Amino acid sequence: MAPVVEVRGAVKTFTRFRRPSLTALDRLDLTVEAGGVHGFLGPNGSGKTTTIRALLGLIRLDEGRMSLFGDAVPDALPQHVGSVGALVESPQFFPGFTGHRNLQILARTARVDDARVDECLEIVGLGDRGRDRYKGYSLGMRHRLGVAAALLKRPRLLILDEPTNGLDPAGIVELREMLRTIGADGRTTVFFSSHQLGEVQQICDSVSILATGRLLVEGTVRDVLASRTTIEHVVGVSDRARAREVLVADGLAVRDTGERLVVAGTGDGARISAGLAGHDLHVFELYPIAPDLESVFLELTGQGDDA
């Protein structure tokens, strides 16, 4: 089966008035297999939105190729437009209409039956608020209504660009649960971008991490986390200054958080403990730090190096 999304050697440069040109995509490769939730991650300005806009035919690449369901885009977009739901920017709805009525208008335009409107409202958790006017919706509810609109055509691929932007913590949790539910039904692949690497780890089955328009790492969350080469340990010791000197002399990288030491350079906690004990420095706390997507990104880009 062909990947749902495939990008090879994508290049896109924007010309800017009185400023140097900006290379948004720099030989980007990307593969999204069918099923589950795929996180398209990276800091602001890494090329995520440019990639999505190119996939949807909103802009054209300078070089490279893209495909949806194995067919080249933008040429094949007309045949796949019914299989793709997308929310790229803030959704625009009629504020004086109810959520249900807004979706109903879109559904009839897309020749989708009204029963699907109620289904989508239930999927995004607005089943009991569909008859309320849109202007009374919270930001989180407005985001969910936008997702409901993207789901109307029963898409095989749901594309969301920074769907958590502007949401409070409660709204982010609600969105996570919603995307997990959609991705678990086996019919829709969720492909969403975010610059909040740590927050999406809980729901993604696979991820691609970008920086400056290039792919840093791609794969299942488990494999990406396992690729981290630097293992860190938190160390609690009474004399942190002296302990740091000892550990640095032993060839380890150490930073002081103000309460504990964080030690990198070995995956062997016993080595740390024994090295300190040999200098009469007794450890009262020692445990490894579980890797997360953000720490993987910082390691790959060198932004986590101790100054």
C-alpha cells in the first residue's frame, strides 16, 4: 500500500522585500503511512505549514515531488479531494448561526447528508452544544467545530495545522483525546503539525521532526525515542559543586539545576554512584531521565548542549 503522504526532495524558497530570500523547505523528505496519528513536529519556522500548503495545492514547490495516496500532487488533487479533510488556518464560520447550521451549510455544499453533521458533532464532543450559536463558543469549541467541518466527507486523511494554537491546557487535553479517538478508528489517518513537541507525544503513533526545512528524524515514537544516544541521570548529592568537579574529571557532562545535578555521558548509573562514593560523596538520589520528543530534538540540533 502506498503511503498516505510522501515527499521527496522538496524545496521551496520565498522572495522577501528588502530582505534575503527565505528557504522554507530544504530537500525535505517525508513519509506518512496509513493509520493512526502522525505528528509533524518542529519549532516555528521549520517548514511545517509550507509543507501542508504545498500538499493541498495552495503553493507550488520549486523542486521535488509530493504525493497523496501514491498519486502526484497537485495534479492528482481533484481525484483525492473527497478523501482529504484539512484545517490549515483558523476556521471561519457565521457567528450568528449555530454550530449545527454552520456545518449543515458546508455539508450541503459538499453533497453530504445532514445525518453526518450530527455524527461529526458527536465525534468532536459538541453533540450537546450543536444548537448553540457559534459566537458563544469558547476557543476550544471553535477549534473542535473546525475539526468537525474537516471530517464531514469521511476523509481517509485528516490534516491539521497547529490545532492547539491558542488553547488553554484544558482545551489541549480535549483536543488530544479527540485526535486519539479519530486516529484509533482505523479509517482516518490524522496528520497534524505542532511546535509543542512534548505535548503531542502522548497521542502520536509516529512522528517526523523538522528543523530549518529539513527532516531530522522520522519513525514510530518508540523508535525515535530509542534513537536518543545521550542518557541523562538526575543525581542528588549534598555537595553538588564538588560532585560536579569529580564527574567532569571522569569525562561526564554535568549541569546543576540548583537542587540536583543532571549527568550525561554514560547510561550506567552505577558508574556515577561509584565514582562519587570513591570521593566520599554519597548519593541520596539517582535515576535516569526518560527521553521525550523535545529532548530528542534538542540533542539532534545541539540546542541542549551544556554551555
